[in-house]
Amino acid sequence: MAQRAVNLSDDQRFALMKLRRNCVDCKKPHHDDFFYLRWLLARDFDVEAAEKMLRDSLKWREEWQVDSLVSWKAPESVVNYYPSGLTGYDKEGAPVVVIPFAGLDMWGMLHTIRRSDFIRMTLQKIEYFMMLCEEQTKKHGQQASKVNLIIDMENFNIRQYTWRPAGEIIVMLVQMYEANYPEVLKTCFIVNAPKIFAFAFSIIKKFMKEYTLRKIQIYKNDPEKWQPLLLKVIDADQLPKHYGGTMVDPDGNPKCPSKVNPGGTIPKSLYYKKPDKSATQEKFTKVVVKKGDKIQIPFIATDEGSFLTWEFRTEGHDIRFGITCADVDGNESVAVPLQRITCFPASETGEIACQSPATYTVTFDNSYSFLRNKTLHYSVFMKSPENNVEVNGPQDISENIKSISLSET
């Protein structure tokens, strides 16, 4: 069956047969050749790697009870504040989903419901769209088996994603998607992207696979450029007028909020508790910097007058420390020269004033050591000038997400 959908070489057909045979013990009714091909494509037809990825995903589905999410009731208080919606189908029958990203109030979400419930809400939507793909595939064939995504970045404000819990959960969701939903994205159009979006995407894309990045197209706030591209793959009557189509709500609204939930700011009256000040207090993260390796942590300065503050120590031996700065045009400069620091038993502390907008990358470097790993305790945060608020970087999250590695080769 799969051979009729894609042009497989003899080696690829053999890999498909081998994976199908290896996974007979965990086979489900919907595990056909196309299903197995998704995992093989994600691992470049490495059967062993594809099998591991599939088995890990099946275990993850059990842990999160994903198969029962269809009947799970999301908290009613925030259902109306989750921005997304199905507008129709493309010219090949694949679902078209619009996400007005600026309508996602992460601060409000995480003070109204549990983090795990927000993740379940997101997974529930993914599973629903996957179900639609399965139904459309029966009608239109494999060309309808993937989702078209339009992410509208109009009015996007990066500031809430410099709050540690918000950055943490976005990275977690990206990693969950990459590990458990290979080859389900047809095309992702990111439209109305402001210049500052490049900073956020430069961080998130580090957690994305190349086969996902190839499907992402990013456009500035220039509808005359990207609307015709949408209409090449989506008929006008399947697309809101705001995005170049002809669809409008009964009241004439071109964004079609009856189909695409715009989200919005969650009222504080729905918060289950007052904002937890401990979420922004200084907290040390412990990590092992392996011999010959380093870790790099990016922080985004969005406000003029912000300060980047640090304190760190090792459990014996020195470590290199330095900070670089990249401005909005990508020009990089040295903010703190990379040098070896003796930071035991006393901690090394410091602070620098930041220009904005800019990305500051903190580096802890152990690449010069060929014998010793270094156990590092660090606290690094961006301090906003407004009320002297401390905002942790979105990658300072290894403590709570075991699957995220801070080290880079």
C-alpha cells in the first residue's frame, strides 16, 4: 500500500517491512504502512532508531493517557481563551487550522489551570486534527493525511515568553510534538511576523527537527505577498477573508471568530490563586557540563534598562564563562569576554546593563577539559526595569523537563 503513495527504493521497502515485523507485538488497528513510514521518514529510514522512537511514543501515550483525551473535559474557564480553529480544507482535502498566536495568554493560563491541563488541552486539539486527517484520508487519499497550519503573529508580544514557566511549557510542547507526531505537518505558514519574532524562533527552532523546519514558511506583515501563496493551496471559500479568502462570519467579521477562537486575556477573577512570586525568585539550577562540552543559555532583552544578572559556582575546578550579544540585525558582539573562572567554594556573581531588543547568550564552557566533567550550580536571569521584576530565560528549564538537554556539541 505504501509503495503506491511514495516512490520507495528497494532498501526503503525492506526497512518498512523490517519495522513492521519488529513492531508486531505493539501493533494497533490503525498501524498501516503509512503509519510506519512516518517514523521511518523521521529517522531517515534507520529502522532501529525509528523503532525506538515509535516505542518511546507509545509509552508516552500511555503515561499521558492520550488515547482517552477525546472524552476528557478541558476546564471550562479557559476553553474560550485557547486561540485556534479549523476553517476548512485545502485543495487536496487536508485540514486547515488557524492559530492567532497573540491571543494566547500564558500568564493567565498558568494561573488559572494546572500546567498539565494546558498540555492536555493542546494534545487534545492535536489528536482531534489527527482524527480529521484520518477521515479525510479515507475520502481523498494520503494527500489529505497532514495538517496545514496558519500561525498569525499579528500583535505578538514576546515579553510573556521571557517568563520562565511560559518559555518552559512552549519548549515542552515543541519537544512532545517532535517526539510523538512525526510527519503530520503538511505546511506551516507563519504570517504577520514582527521583527522581534526572529529572536523567539531562533530559540525554539533549536528543539525542532530539520524535517519540521523545512515545512515552515515565515512572512512579515505583508498580506499582498503571503495571501496569494495561501490561495495556491487553499480555496478562497475555505479561508477567512482576513487571510485572503472569502469566508466571513454572519456579522461580517473577516477573521471568523465563530470558527477561529481568537483567545484573549484571561480575567483575573478566574485565577485560582494570586501570582506566585516564588516563580520569579532566584533559584539555582544544577547541571553537569561534560568534558569537552559546553552549555549555552539565551536570554531576550525586550525592555530598555534591563539587566542580566548571574551567580554560579562549581563543585571543584574552574570553568569558562562569557556572554555574547546579538542585536536585532544579527550582529554579534562580546558583552563579557570568555575566560576561566575559579568559582569554588565562593560563587562568582555579576550583572550587566542590556541594550534592547537583543539576545544575550550565556556560555559555560568546559571544552578545554579532556578529563573532568564539571558540576555547575547557576542562577541567571533577566531583570526587567519595571518593578525590578526578575524574568528567567526560556531555556533555563532543565530541572523540570528531563528530556531537554542543555548541552550542545
